[in-house]
Amino acid sequence: MPEPRELTVELPALTVAALAWGPEDGPLALCLHGFPDTAWTWRHLGPVLAERGWRVVAPFTRGYAPTGPASDGDYRVGALMTDALDLGRALDANADAVLVGHDWGAVTAYGISAHAPAMFGRVVAMAVPPIDAISDTARANWRIAGAQVLRSWYTMFNQLPALPERVFEPLVRLLWRRWSPGYDATDDLALLAEAMPDHAHRKAALTYYRHTLLPRGTARRYDAANRDWLRSPRVPTLYLHGAGDGCLSPGFAERAAQHLPDGSETGLVADAGHFLHLEKPGEVNARIANFIGHADGAPSAD
């Protein structure tokens, strides 16, 4: 597996560290990780897209070392969207660029698709369907909705002051084990520990959840983007969900296609949980490559 290059990109709000694969003059494939994960989550996909001519860049999002906690203290989805858009501009993204997101990265990608649809020509999202699909499913199926309340206990736990930071390591071990049963996350947890070296970084990662419910002390620079993150995506999207996801019920994925624009595709990945791109990299990578094609515009032959 080719080792990635390491990049450092200066953005208006913070300095972002990233991993990169592929030709530096290729069209951009920007890959956004989620929680509790790092840019290394793209270690299987990056080389595959690089072979097809894409310039793959996977940032450590704000608060995940080597990227530092944000100086403005804002961890709303609008801030994550703005970072990704700033990064795209810094890397000369154009209409050929693609955006790939998992978990929080997926939520960020939907927001960008609604807020700035001209920035990326295609989107790939995994593990979190469009928010409207979640809402529709919850209204239509109380069994799925009720079971999800129990699965989502960690979102309320993460609202507590101080305690989640103190028990961060056992918390994330538990989440990986429950969200992707049977997957050996030893390497991923070690990489996560490197990205969470101190209290400040752990607090930053947890504040993603806190600012979603209680956006206190946030920066007005991100208000416009933050208003759009719940709107319907406008860019053709491939949505994939693990059939055994222990974080967000696969039942929520059934309505995803109804809330995506024309040209979109959806699919369940059998024998995979929340981290489907790590559990079933061959299948997931092939579906992504087929959807976005080669960097020169030719469709994938896979």
C-alpha cells in the first residue's frame, strides 16, 4: 500500500495537516473523516483513486492532530463546511473535483452540496444518510426511531462537561466495538490516540456534538454555511451504508434515494458496519471508483 505524502495547508481559520496520494496536478478528491477516526481512514481508498489519476487529499479536520484545535473555538457543521471549501480553493478545486465523506464528513459533504454545489462535481457519502431521510424514517417507523434513541446515547453523553474527555479512550474503544462488530480496530485506535494527544484535542472532537445542540461561543463567519447544512443536497451523490451498522440503523438508509438529486446512487454493503470503507475496502472502493470514474473523465472499467 503506497505511503501518503504529508501536506500542510494554511487556511484563514487554522493550519490543516493532511495526507495525500496521487499526482499533484490531478483533479481533487477531497476526503473527510468522521468520529472517532482520522485521515488515515482513507488509507485504502486513497491509493485506489490515485491510480485513476485523482489527487487525493485527506485532511485531519479541526481538532484532530496534527491539525490543532480551532482558534475561533467553533465546531459547528458550518465551520467544517467552510474549512473544506477553503481547502478546496487552496488546492485549486474545480468542477471536476469530488468530495468524499464518512460520518461527520458525510454531514459536511451534504451541507456543501446544498451551500456551494459548484465546488464539487460529485459527492460520495457514507454511514449517515441525508438528514431528511433520517427524519422521514423516524416519522414513519417508530420501531427504528425508538431503537435509534438507544444507539445514540453517546450523543447525549458527549454533552456532559469534562467527563467525556476524562473517559475518552474507553469511550471510543466501546464505540468502535459496537459500531463495527467483529472488526479489529487496533490500528485505527492507535492512530486515533495520536490524533488526540491531550485534553484540548479531545475536547475539540467532542465539541462537534456539543455545538450541534448548543452552539454557544461560535464565530459569525460560519453562520451562512451553518444555515444551509440541513438543506437538501444538490450534487449527484453515491450513498453507502453498512448493513450491520451499529451506530445508525440501516433502516434509515432505505429512504436516502428519495432525498438525493438526479444522478445519485445508493447501496447497502453486506457484512459491514459503520466503518464500511475499512471493513470491506475492495467492494466500497470499487463502487466509489465506478461512480466518480477516472480523473480524465473516462468511466471506470471495474
